[in-house]
Amino acid sequence: MPLPAIDPLDLEICLGSADDYAARGGAMSPPIVQSSLFAFPTLQALSEAQAEEHRRFVYSRGQNPTVEALERQLAALERGSVAKAFGSGMAAVSATIIGLLEGGDHIVFVNQTYGPTLQLAELLSRFGVEHTVVASGVPDEVAAALRPNTRMLWMESPGTMLFGTLDLRSLVDLAQSRDLLTCLDNSWATPLFLKPIELGIDLVVHAGSKYLAGHSDVLSGAVIGPEGLMEQIFYRGYMLLGASLSPFDAWLQIRGLRTLPLRLQQHHEGGLRVAEFLAQHPAVERVYHPGLAAIPPTEFRGYSGLFSFALGSNRREDVHSVVDALRRFRIGVSWGGPESLVYSPQSGDPEELRARGLPPGLIRLSVGLESPPSLIEDLEQALGGLR
Ligand SMILES: *Cc1c(COP(=O)(O)O)cnc(C)c1O
């Protein structure tokens, strides 16, 4: 199978431009500006900088040169105007929703949504922000959920756990006709495989902790969007929540971006090969991978390595025995690192799984950078133990 093509401009951005090197005296790696504050020659100069703290270095809870270098790369990759980096993906999610919505506003979550994002929405109901979940993601059902006070559509494509993709063009049309803000959590595809802003989405959110940093050693997040909205997110969300990214973690993520194109090509290939193996296995009822859908989506340049499958068996013990028998997949949350991981929501209450629309035999894999045949062999032995 051919590897997905990476946009040549994206390759250049991930490596850092020649101008960037020149500006730092030729240093191949950017400096880590490990400073919490920046001093000024006069009090007047300080107060001028404070008046536009979203673009001046005053205090590193606002802007920091190393963090800003990462932000320039992320904005360029998403083809957006401005990026803000955060200390985690959830910090980016929280600052976006808190920064842009008021008490009395309504937000619609489209598709299966990341659990903690929905928990945040629950918490915000205490402050008068209402929400509705349209887990199917079908545009007509989204339209039916809109209210006069709906302000934002929050989307994930593919969605969490079941990896169904959205008809983004129809949803953007719907949002524009009703004057709604649109925000897409693009952690799964990364800007290399999906460019939401080019499709008309206003804001893109990332858990940089996953593929962007990519080495299971950094927590980070980001939001990318137009200047006006980003200023609001900066002053009403980011600065007040205080979830800033440390200069060292920004540097690690800049380093991670250098290999992102190569890593994603490998995750794409490994993920598809493992998914195709599972799709023909008799113990597997269904594979949830966008590339194996009856009508594969057209707006993705490639697929990352995270997907799920359901066992034919509904027995909780069978999920545990398959997961525990795997040797090359480590058991853990999160994803996007070099090592393959396995997770199942099955450890919880079966009723709750059903309420979330998840099949009881669901197992999620994050296919890492190991050789695909060795991962397939491991799955074969683990599934073989079922009968
Ligand atoms: C992990 C994740 C987040 C949150 O990122 P953290 O860095 O863990 O806070 C947000 N959205 C999606 C889709 C994620 O998978």
C-alpha cells in the first residue's frame, strides 16, 4: 500500500525554516529560554508591553520565546493565523470553551467526544452554559439539536472510541448559516492528515501530548484560530487558568515535530495492516477504523495509528484475557507515542458502556512504531487463547 503523501510545505515547517536557524546564529536546535519573567529598561516600557501581553514577553504565564517558536510552527501547519500552546490538551479545551462562551450559551458536541471534554461541559452547567451531545454526528440531527442560544459546534473527526468520521463540509455550512462558532479537536489526524481551517472550521484544538510531541514524555495542548478569537481565549482563558507550557516541554515538542511526518507515515501503515488483520479474524466482530469504513472519508491525507475493534464475545472476562495476553502492546491510557498501547473501557460498568453507545467487547489499540508483522503475531496469539 502506498504511504500517505506529506505536503512539502508541512515537511519544511516541521524541520524549521532556514530563517529560523539564521535568527539564532545558526544553532540547529532552538534555545530553551528558561525564564519566568522579562525585565524592561523603564517602567513605561513595561507598561506598554503589558498592554499587549498576548504578543510581548512579560511573564512566561503569558508568552515565552521557546513556546512562541512552537506556536509559530503549529499555526503554520494548521494554516491558521495564531496558535497558543498550553500545558495539556485539556487546558486548551478548557480555555477555548471558557474563553468564548458565556452563561446562557449552548454548545453542541458532535460525534463521540473525548470523555473529559464532556465532563468539563457538565461542570460548566453549574455556571449556566448548556450543552447537548449528538453522538451520531449526522448533520440533520445536529440541526435538530440547535437552539436560539446555541453558540458553538464542538467536533471530533474521527470520534473518540468508535472512530466514525464527520461530514465536515455539511456541518460547516450548517454552522455558517446559523452564525455558530466551530471548533474541531484534531488530535487524531494532526495537521499533516487533516486541515480543518481550510475546510472552513474556525478553531482547531490539539492534545500535543499525543502525536505532535509523540514520545510519551510531554503533556501539551494547543489552540489555533483567527486573531480576534485567539485574543479572547488568551485573556479570558489561557492567562486565568494558568495552564502554561514550560519552555523545556515546548522544546521537546519542537523536537517531536521534526519526525512527525515520518512517524505518522509509519503509524498509518502499521495501523491499517493491523486493522486489516483483525477484520478477517473470526473472533473479531467489527473493526472501527476510518480507512476500513464502507465509504472511507475523502478529506484525510492519511490515518494515524489509533483505532478500535469489538470481540464477537460480549463477556468481560474475554476482553480482559485478550488484553492481558498481549506482550507487545503495553496496557495504558493515552496514545500517539512510539510504543503500541492497548486500552478498553470495559473495565467499567457495562450499563455505562451501553449508555455511551459502546459495544461490550470493545478494545482500543494505539499502533506504535514496531514492525507490523510482530504486532499481528502478538494479536494472533492473544486472540487464539479465547477458544
Ligand atoms: C488526550 C486527549 C485530549 C486531552 O489531552 P491531555 O494532554 O491529556 O490533556 C483531548 N482530546 C483528545 C481527543 C484526546 O485524545
